[in-house]
Amino acid sequence: MGGQTKGKKKSKARRKDPRSNGGSGLAGLSPQDRMKLKMQEKAKKKTAEKYTVEQLLEKTEECMDSLEFEMAGRFCQRALEVAPDNLLTLDLLGHIHSELGDTQRAKEVFLRAVQLSPEEGHSKYMSLGQMHTGQEAVQYYTKGVQILLCMLEKHAQATADAGAEAAASPPQDSGSEIPIARDLCVAYCSVAEIYFTDLCMEERAGDQCREAIEKALTYHPDNPEALQLMASYLFSTEKNQEGKEYLMRSVDAWLPALKQSEAPPSREDIEEEHTQSDIPPYESRITTAKLLIEAEEYEQATHTTDSESETIEVEMRMKIAVSLETFTTITTRWKQQITGDAGQDYSDLEQQ
């Protein structure tokens, strides 16, 4: 009996180890990490109580407009903590990471948006297209184009259903169609550039490049970059006269607005001009100058610049082009002399 009584000794309740609580998300964390996580949760709750997602995104956009991307990222991250699946928040955060040069994080954010809403929102696909190369980039751009075409079709259907009065009167309907057409033009230009560069050795690359440019011009016939891209394509296929016509149409679309500016614009002003009046950015205008030099439109080439550094770069390229032209002329005459085609007048070379 004594042995049995001794065997019935009550066992003490064991203290629960907080590290074994897998359901709370704290398993395996050090005390410092657990405290940090709790503080983050507390801050998240406080933010949700004090600010709405809309307010946080408004502050995000204000910071982005003033180019304060690091601060914009903080506001946007807070908004994402409150509403993790908000598509607008993800789109803004992806662009912020891109501006800060963190391409990998930007990709992750945009892919998260794709996972949440694969058939809505073209912007994330355009951004992913810019971050990839080759066929993978084309696939992202193509998906973005599909969404834009659906938007355009829905807009046209809504206008038709609204009747003649609604189709004729509201400026917002026609205005909403313009950004869609512009975005389609930009997307097709991006696809054309890939076939012009990364995929230039692919079968039918030239045909697909021209087809994409023609579609771009279908949706925005006066787009300077699309016109310039067609000029580049035509120059590459030795259709110089036709290429020059497209190039001059491109320049005429934006050069007058650039000439009217009294002072050289800042980088911020350039971006605003690009949005409002289709003045191409710096890199595109340097390409314009190269093409004008190739077309022997030297005076026009200098007019495409709006700062001293750009003018110097264009003038250097002009000197190189003239030097190459002179070199080509001299070597041609030498070949004629070597092959026995004598009696030529070389007085023009003495003046060069």
C-alpha cells in the first residue's frame, strides 16, 4: 500500500514555453525579436486607427510629386500594412522601389499585384516589361496591351450604350479614351524597341518591329517617339528618304514647344513637359540629334537640345559625322587613283 501511495504523486503543471507557441507567429524568435514584432503590430494598429489608407496614399503621392521617394516609401509601406492586398498601394510601392533603384523589390511587389489581380490593371505589366528583356519582356507588354484593349472596348461600348446625347456632350468620355490610346502607343513602341535590339536576330524580327510601330501610330498618329522609331527602322532598312519624312514629322511635333521655353528646364520640368506636350526626354532627343545628323540636317540637330551639355554632345557628333564623310570621300578618290581612274579633280579636298 505504501508503494502505491507513493506512486500516485501528483505531477506539477509544466510551464508553457512561449517559443513553442507556433500559432502566435512567435515560434523560434528571440525575446528581442518578439518584442520588436509586438511593437510593430502595435504601431500598425495605431496607424490604422489614426490614418486611413486613402490618407496614407495621398501623403505618398505628395512625396512622390516632390521627388521625396524614401519618405513616400514609408507612407506607402504603412498603407500596405493596413491593407496588404490594396492594388493601388502595391502599384505605388513598386514604382517607388524602381525610383530608388531597388529593381528586385519592385519586381516582387508588381508580381504580387499580378497574383492578386491578373486581369485588371495594365500598369504593373508595363513596369514588369521594363524590368525584363527579350521574349519575357514582350510577354509582359503583350498582357498589358490586352488589358488596355479591353478597357478601350468597354469604353466604346459604354459610350454607345449611353446614346447619342451622352456620346456628343461629355468631355470626360473622350478625355478618358486619350490616355488609353497613349498607353497603347507606348506599349507597342516598347515591343518594337525589343525587336529592334534584344530580339533583332529572331526570325521575322524586322516584320514584327514594323508591325508594332504601325500599331502604335494607329492609336496615336502624332506621337513623336513612335514617329522617330519608325524613322530609325526605315534608316536601318536603307529607306532613307521615307525615314527622313517620319523623322521631320516627329521633330515638328515637339520642337516648336521646346524653342518657346525661355530658360533651360530642370529635370522635373522635363518630365512634366514630356507628359503635357510630348517633348521627348533627354535620351530620346539625343537619338533625334543622331538621326538628324544621319539625315544631314545639321542645323536642326542643334535645335533639339535645351542645355549647353546637350549642345556640346550634338556638336561633337556632328564633327565626327563630317569627318567620316570627308574620310569616305578621300578613300573613294584613293581607290579610283589606285585602280587607274586618273584625271580626277581633287581641288575640293584641299578645301576640306
